[in-house]
Amino acid sequence: MEYDEKRRRLAERLREELNLSERVYNAIKKVPRHLFVPEKYRSEAYVDTPLPIGYGQTISAPHMVAIMCELLDIKEGEKVLEIGTGCGYHAAVTAELVGSKGRVISIERIPELAEIARRNLYALGYENVLVVVGDGSLGYPEEAPYDKIYVTASAPDIPKPLIDQLRVGGKMVIPVGEDYQTLYVVEKEKNRIVRKSWGAVRFVLLYGEHGFRNPEE
Ligand code: SAM
């Protein structure tokens, strides 16, 4: 079966199972996930599972990307901060949702992955994504405030810099925990933060100043 057909089937299954909005369904149906995974995993690109992308990291499962996009309710023209670019797939889906008037800023701590993501995004013509190498647990104050923020690696707690860089009225989605992880939806109101748990998840760990300590450093 051709990749396009496999992708259409996966998107339709996710739409049914997760009750996806048309916008998220269309974005998942459009972004060619097989071009974001290493060649030896291409045939599995439309199986709903994370896959290795090198450097001990993974591309998120399509259902997780879809769920995070739905929880954030990303609108056209918004400015979105992603922590953990990986190979750039989730950033591409978000770029579809914000459109040409919006922007995605994505931070990746592993320079080699950031370079792979840049190449993948450039090859597909995503001009509204900026990939930055750095410690995403510190956010990216240069472009703050953000309408939406999402973190694709699990943190010990919600990093304060990310709360500071979210605009009032903005939303953040972030996994928290080490062995047992919970996905939180965080809403920033004028004088308080409302944090709701969505459910159990499994992500790689967020390392950095407001993340876990990297055992290799
Ligand atoms: N967004 C990706 C996708 O499109 O499927 C998935 C990324 S993977 C699950 C999580 C990424 O977070 C890894 O590439 C990892 O290197 C990165 N990461 C971990 N800690 C980080 C930090 N402090 N700052 C930026 N990236 C970090």
C-alpha cells in the first residue's frame, strides 16, 4: 500500500477513536510522517506507535500528537512554543494548524536532531517553524509570550520559565513525572494557574535546568 493511503487510513482511524476535529484530522492526514523517520522504519511510519529516531530519542506516536493538538486547541495565526523538536514531525503538524500567519518555535537540546528536523521541515517547505538548539526547560524568552506551549518530554514539574512565557489566556500541555507520568493541561489566568490532569502517558525525559539531571553529564 502507498504511504498516502496508509496515512489516510491512520488519520481516519484516529478521527474515529479520538473524535478528532476536522482541523487536527486534516493536519495528521497531510504531514508525511514517513519522511521524518529513519529509512529503516519507513514501512512502520503509519503504525500508531513511537519509533526510534537515534540519539536515544523517539518520534511521538500519531495519537499522542493528535491528542496534544486537540487539548491545546491551536488556532490559525497563533505563536506556539514546542519543547523537544526531535525529528520535527509534531512541529510540522502544529505548523499546519497555525498556518502561514502563525509561527512555531521549537527547542531541541541535541544539535544533531535539531539539524535533522531543520532539514526535514525545510524539504517540505515549512517556513513558519524556527528550530533552536538549547535547553527548552528555560523556554525561549526571545519570542515570548506564546499563545500555546507544549512539551514532548516528561518534566519533574512544570518549569516556571514556561509559565512565565505563556500569555494570559494561553494554554500549555506537558507530561510530568519520571516512572509514572501524567499529562497536564495548564491554563494561565490573570492571577492564577489552573492545572488539570488528562491521564497517564509515557514520554522520554526532559533534561536541563528545570528538567531531570542527565545521567550522561
Ligand atoms: N516532537 C517530537 C516529534 O515530532 O515526534 C518528539 C520528540 S521526543 C519524544 C522528545 C525530545 O525532547 C527529544 O528529541 C529530546 O532530545 C528532547 N529534549 C529533552 N530534554 C530537552 C530540553 N531540556 N530541551 C529541549 N529538548 C529536550
